[in-house]
Amino acid sequence: MTLSIRRRSLTRLFFVGIFIILVKVFLYWPNSSVYPYSRDPYQIREAGVLDLVARSGKALDVQRHKFLQVRMGRDDREDIFSDLVKEGVQDFWDKYQKPYIVNAETSNMDAQSVYTALDTLLSLNGWVAALCPTLTRPFAQNKYEDAYDDLIAQNHLYFIGIIVHSADHFLTDQLAVIVQLSKRLGPSNIFVSMLDYSSSDSTETLTDLAEAVLILLGIPFRIRRVPAMTADPEAAYYPLEEAHMRNLALEPLHELQSRRNLKFYRVIWLKGFTCPNDILETIKVSVANEAAMVCGMDWAKHNDFFIFSDRWRTRDILGDQFRQSPSSSTPDAGPPRDKLGAARYAQHLPFQVFCCESGTHVVDPAQSYYQGISYRAGTDYWNATDSEGRSGDPDANRRAGAGQSTGAPERAGSAPCLDSSQAWFCRDLWVNKAKEGMKEEEFGDAIEVNNAKRLRKREAADEENDRRQPGREVDPDANVGSDYDAMPDSEGGDSELPPLEDTDDSRLSVPNSVFRPARIMINPRCVTTYADVSHTQLALDLFGPERDNDSPLEGVGKYVLEDWEGAPEGFVCQEQRQTGGRKAPKTQRRLEFSIHEELERRT
Ligand SMILES: *[C@@H]1O[C@H](CO)[C@@H](O)[C@H](O)[C@H]1NC(C)=O
């Protein structure tokens, strides 16, 4: 790390410190007449000062329902800011408040202080977010602020999910993005669910800051800190932790539905850093296409350029892995490999994929969470830290002969893929959509008239195959990881697997193309970035300079995909077969994906 970066970080830390003092002074003010948030949960909260946000009749009205702003599992340990904050509060009280507090009438001065703080907060623009309006985007989308008026006028509810895991430098900017979104969508139209997953850095202080900001702005939230599922990171199975974190963050979504009959229109998972307009545009893409999921694209720094980074979870519509292309690559060498996707990527248009996550992504809960889909992961991983080599799946234990194994047990070539929880989620979306289509079109019967003998024959062939190739090649591309994940892999490590053999035996008995396709897509104009990325340069790389003759978005034409492909018959399965946390080694194989078989297995 260079000196200048370190100096910049220090300056940032200093400003955060000052800001926290300011906010805490307002929040933890004892007996303040304008103190908007009572720490006594039974006391009726006063309305008034925050009229700015109080709109009667709103379901998510934090003034009326205090359970809408909840902090769970606060970490009360002292941190490096504790003394600073305590002294700051005392100092502020002694110098600026105490001398002027004479009677109730002077409380308007307190009110003024809160208004001033609100003003400061609303202009909170983060360190990166401030740049957003200046970044070049195709079709001049940044120049037309009213492009989102229609969406905003519809007054829908949005659920924002954030998982924080020792990543404090993003949190302030993510907060800025939330503030910007709340300005546009309305504070009582969003709910923020922030899960602090056993962070060990200054995230705690930053979640305090987030809490303060959300309270002052009247944004409903649940900020929750939980310990890791597996205390020893080396003994953790990352995909399982990933699923666990996501499901915890979604708890308020389900509670608000079951207890208050509130349904959210879209769920926005904030990851890394994404500009507010890009998020709004992605929501528009999601709505125009009735998409189950729309992802942005992740770009991380790699030497002196930026590369597409979420290759662990992203698969094109043919099931192939994306290329780790630099942002400056020619359009035909861009990340998606499939022809259709590549062509649309080259025009900066949304394209269909088999699976994605790629930073910030927008999920339609009506097509997923509200239908009972939750995040999950494979269970027959090998516990490398356990002396007995047990796995999460008792069957696998038996197979491996617990107590005797010295290495990862063999798994059948057709065994389920032990990949990311997002990859499981995507497959669930495909299968669920197919099921929905069958219910509606009642062609289920036709599918049932399927040759069971042929299926059995194929299974036998699979087993034969396994016996013939016991060892699996080590993937030179392994450990590319998710985007923490932005781990550079060696140049040229872009492995290609041979396509599934197109013999009669490997053809699916019922092709995936007969089922209704899941609508999962990538909006390449939604750029998600990580530390050290020059946003200006990245935007220029990706989209070139904005031209004066760039026309504004022509209606929804630039958003909508006309033809939807069926699921690929196979995909590149990049799996973590053993414990060892996020960085556990990954192996790779190509695996068949049969929606028909998935449906049969589940009924
Ligand atoms: C692996 O085994 C260790 C030791 O028995 C245990 O503490 C840990 O929770 C296991 N990990 C998983 C992911 O099951």
C-alpha cells in the first residue's frame, strides 16, 4: 500500500470520528426535548421534529412503529472511539447546551441543531458516491435525472440487504448510497437490513454511525450483529455461512410479510460500491423484464487495470464461466462467452445469464423469497478440520467411512455441485420457474410420460464413468474466489473445460428448453467496484467518452429482452469440497443440469 493511500485512509478515519461525535451527541442526549428516539422501548416516541419524513398512513412509518428501527446484538465493548466520543459528548454539553438550557422554550435551539444535522446528513455523499454524477455512462443516462420519475411515482417498497463482514471502508459509501436512495424513493419506502457477521474491525463503530443516520432520516432498519456460524474460520464451510448470512438478513422481510402483511417490490443486495443511479436503472431493468434477478457487474483492480471479478458465481446462458477480461478489452473479448450475451454486452445492453451475483443485484421477492426459496448450500462437503473427517451429511459420512478417511472422500461424478449458495439459488430459481410454468400450462402430464428405463440406463452410465475417472484434475483457475473474490489469478489461467459430450446418452431425456425460463440477467451498465478502483477510468474503459449525440433512453427499448433462452443442459461447477473458510481450495468440473430430474427429485 502506498503512503498516499494510507494518509487518505487516516484523513477519512478522522472525519468519520468527528461525524460520529456529532451524531452521538444528538442521539444519546439525555432528556433532550427534541430527542426523537426514546431508548425506553415502552415510551411513546414523539413526532414533530422529523416531520420531514413523517407521512401518515405509511406502512413503514417509523414514527408510529418503533419496532421498525431495531438494533440487535449490539457490541458494547469499548473501541478506539469510545473515549473520544464520551469526551466529545461531555464537551458539547458543557460548552454549547448546558449554558443555554433555561426552560422549555429554548428547546427550539435543539431542534435547530437537529435540522442542521439532517442537512449535513442529506448531503452525505460518501467518498466515492460524490463522483457518481460525473461518471460517463452509455445513453447519457446520468444526465436525465427524471429518468426515474415513473418508478419513484409508483411508491413501491424496497428492501435493502447488506452483509458486513469486516469491510468497513465500504460501509460509509453504502450508507451514502442509502441516503441518496431514500431521498429519491422516500425514507418510508425502504427498509434497510444490515447484518454484521462477526466483524473484527471498526465495523462496529460504523454500524453505530449507520444506526444514527437511519434514525435521524426516519428510515426503517434492522441492524444485527451475529457471531459466525462456525467459530474457527478454518473449520467453516463458506457456502453454508454465505447462505446462513443471507437468510438472517432476510428475516425482517419474512416477518413484515407474515405479521404485517407487507410485501416488498424488490430486494436490493448492496455489495461493494455501486452508484445510486445505476441501482435505480437496474430496478427499472428488473421491472421492465419481470426479471427474477438482475445483477450488476463487478470490477476489481488487478495490477494497473480492472478485471471482471465475480467468476465464482456468474455463468453465461450456456453455463460457461465468464472471462476475467480487463475493462479495456475489446467488446468481443468481454466477460460473457456466449454469442448472444457477448453481442448485447458490446452494446451495453442487459443480457440473459444462467447465474449471477456480481456485486449489487436486485431480486424480485415474488419470484423467489415469497415462494419459499431461501439460500442454501451443499451439505456433503468434507470437514478437513475434523479429525474424523466428518461431513455435514451423515450419508456422506457413511460413504466415506468416518474415522478412517485421510483425505476428501470420493464423490460421484453426478453428485450435486458444492458451489456457492448463490449458484444454488440460481438453480432453485430455474426449477421454481419451470414448476410454475407447468402448473399454469398443465403440461406436467406430458413430461411424466417419460422413459424411466432410459433414465436408469443413464444413471448406470454415469456411475461407470465415475469409476473410469477417479481422480479429478486440479483446476489451474481455482481459488479465483468470489469478489473478496477479487483475488487476482495468474495471467492466462483462464481454463476452459470441454463441452458436455454430445452423445446420445448425455442428452437430457426432457430438454430444459421445454420449461419456462427463469429470468436472470446482467445489466452491464450497473458497475460495482471495490477498493482502489479509479471510477473515472473504469467508466471510460467500459463505455468510452459520453458523446453529445448520445440520446437519452428511448423508453424501455434499451431495457427489454425479447427472447428468453431455456437453461443450459450443463454448467461449469466450481466447487468448494471442503472446509477452510472462504479461501478453501476450489475444484472444477462440468456438470449436467436437468430441470426435469430436479423436479422429479423434489416431488
Ligand atoms: C468441522 O469440524 C470441527 C471439529 O469437529 C467443528 O468444530 C466444525 O464446526 C466443523 N465444521 C463444519 C462446517 O461443520
